[in-house]
Amino acid sequence: MNPGLSQLQARGGYSLIELVTVVGLLAIILLLSQSWLSSQLPKWRLNGAVRQVASDFMAAKTKAVTQGNKQRITFLDAHRYSILDDDNNNGRPDPLELLNIRDIRVDYEDVMLTSTNHPIFHPRGTASNLATVTLSNTAGTKRVTVGITGRVTIQS
């Protein structure tokens, strides 16, 4: 029998010093990553809110084209907007028309939004009441714009 092998088999686990060293290193890494993570969260929330607004606009444009009626977006306050599926194209929410109200504060609590106008997407894919929506928080400001062709763009 090999004497080196029996010594290896006799050792059953880790010493207390090894365990304390590993736990100490993990604690230091967690403390350093926590400060980095907390500094990144506002930027991630701003980017998420911008993507939500832009995707809601693109979905409204797609719905206008596929359903053949206008989609009206109205900004209600600094964190809510509504999307009206205007089936009869009269510009008002009627009893059988779908009105979705989005609140960005549900997922992105520190993000505020302002808009220059209330865009309307038409069945041909174009847009009127062109708008620039500005979203901001402590990480900065980003904009979502709606062009006359119905194109939705994100600007830093």
C-alpha cells in the first residue's frame, strides 16, 4: 500500500483556517459588489423604462396597421400613460373600446416621464401629433421619439 495514499484518505475535510479564509474572501467580494450594484440600479431602471415605453409605442403602431384603426397614446401624469384602441376613430374612449393604462412606477419606481405631445398611430403605419417622451432619473435622461413615418427611436 502506498503511504501517501493513506495520508490523503485520512484527511476528511477542511480545516477551520481554510473555511474562515474562504468566508472572509466571499464577504469582501460581496461588500465590493454591493456598492457597484447599487450604483448600477438607477441606470438599469432607466433603460428598462425606456424600452417599455418604446415597445408599447411599437406595439400600438403594429396594432393600428393590423386592426385598421387608430391607436391614441395619452400621457396622464409623470408616470402614467394610456393607450386607446380607438375602433371608431372618434378620439374618445367608448364603452367597448380597449383602454390600457400603463404605470412605469410599478417596475421602475424612480423614473419620471414628460411628453411634448400625445401621439396617434394611423392604420397606414404613420403617426400624427409627433412626440418626444423624456424619461429621467438619477442616472440621467433618455428620449423616445415618434416620427411622422411612425418610426419609434430611442435617443440617449
